[in-house]
Amino acid sequence: MLAVFLHILSTIGIVLLWIVGIILILILLLLFTPFFYRVNLKKHGEEIRADARIWWLFHFFHADFHFSRSGGKNTTDGEARILGIPLRKLIGRIKEKRKQHKDKAAAPGTGAKTFHSASEARGETWSAAKKRPTVTPGQWKYTPDRETEENARTLDVEVTEGERPGLFARFGARISSLFRRIRKALHRFFTSAGEALQKVRRILASIAGWIDYLESESFYCFKEMALKQIGALLHHILPRRIDGYVEFGTDDPALTGQILGIFAIFYPKIPGSLQICPDFQQKVLEGDADLRGHIILIVPLVRILRIVTNKEFRVLMRRIRGREPSQTDNGGEGGSTGHKRKKTADPEGRKQPENRSVT
């Protein structure tokens, strides 16, 4: 009996190890196997067309996307496949099977009919019940507000049943009510003005804190590191080859020449054989370009993690959320905000002399 139990445990362990191994292999393939992409852009006159294709692991996963604009109308289309099986049809079959399963469960002779009849019975019971009145018939449901009660208290003259207050009493009550309203309006005005002033002070203090933080040495180092990582990420994602041609022109030949000069700055860094054809005679923008490249997921993941796991990134997020960073996050130095300002160096590279008082 013990041998059978141990054999079952060993079998379960081997199966679990196989499952974990397969999952690890899939994760490693997903991270280190490149995703290839190819984009084709065309523009002739008013017609625009863009075709994109992405594939991974010898077309184990394959996706196509299409966009076209002709006659002022946009059309889009796309399809994704796994092992040649369209995902749209696969998802449609799964939904159809679920619908068939629900229809069988709701067929006559099942428990769904009993539940439906019970709900109908409850509905008849609720419709038969009558709502009880909250106020007795003939009673006026009215609760006077505070201002009405205070105005009523201003009549200090005792009034008996059937007697009307005098003219001076009514005039005095009106004057007292007017002054009371003026006092309340002034109180609300000064209260709101004080709150607005406090908000303005907090906003100005926040702006001053942000300026001090953006000029700090720690943020400068974080900015340099983040820009370096983002540049490396863009260099990895951007196409590795661009082929085709671009023809452009404006009504002004001088402006066309300026645009051509801007293209000339970046042209040596463009991979492939992209031809740029300026037209100094007419206004035109046409082209046909083919872009190809690949992305390895581990590269953007590492670049993003280097930015997110930086301590200064947490400080920046706390400032954006409106929370003041603690001294432990900022190193406990550098005034009220806990940051050191950047040292200003002399243009000639010499150290600035310290201000010393001679006694």
C-alpha cells in the first residue's frame, strides 16, 4: 500500500515538474525570441493605405492589420492567428458553445423553470402589496427651515389668537431679518475669501517646491538616466531598415529647401535605402515606404524596470500624487525639500571662491 502511494506521489511530482518546465520554456521564448514586424505605407493623391504584419516564433503567432482611406472613407481590417487558426473564429466557436450550453440549461424540465415561476409568484405578491402612506390624510407634510424659524422669533411682541402684530413690530422684524442676512452674506464671503487665499498660498508653495525639486541634483541625475534608457529603448524599437521613396513639395521653394535641410540632418542615420525627392514647383506629398524591424521583449522590460525601480522615481510619483516625500527617500539633506541644488560652475572651469568675512 505504501509503495502504491509513493508511486502516485512520484507520478504527480513528475507531471508538475513537466508543467513548470513547459511554462518556464514558454516564458523564456516569449522574453528572448524576437517579434518581427513589417509596415508598408503608401500615399498617392488623396488615397492612403497602411499594412502592418507581426509574427513570432516562425509564425506560431501571426497578425495582420490594414487601414485605407479613399474618397473620404476609412476602412480597417485585421486578423490574428495562432498555428494558422484565426482567433476570431476560435472565439466565436467558444461563445457559440457557451450559448448552446446556456440554452440547454434553460430548456423545459430543468430548474430554471422553477426559478422563473418563483420570481413570477414573488412579483404577484409585491404587486398585491400596497404602499402605506407616510402622512395621515389631511395632514400637511411641511418642515419649516431654520431661517423661517429665526424670522418668526424676531416678533418679540406677544400675539394672541386672532390679533395681528403692529406696524412697528413688523418693520423692526424686517430690519432685523435684513441685517441678519447681510451679516451671514458677509460671513460667507470672508470665509470663502480666506479659503481661496489659503488655496493660493498652497499652490504657490507647491510651485516653489516643484521648482526647487526640478533644479535639484538628484532629479538631474534621474533625468539623465531616464533619457538614456528611453533613447536606448527607442533605438531598439525603431525600424532596422527603411526602403522606398518620399516626394514632397510646397508652394514656397525656400520652405521646401528648409525641409530638405532638416531631412539631410537625419538622413545619414536612416537605415536602408530611402530616397527623398523634393519638388520645388508644386505642392505635393506622396510616398511608398517599407519599414522592417524586430522587438525582443526582455530589452524594453529591463529598460522600464531600471526607471521604475529607481528611488527618485518613487519620489517623483509621490510629488505628482500630492504627497510630500520623506527625508529617508531624499537622503535627509538639502533644506526643506531634502534635495541638493546643482552646483554652478565657473564658465572657465575654475572653482568659485568662498565668501569669507575678515575680522
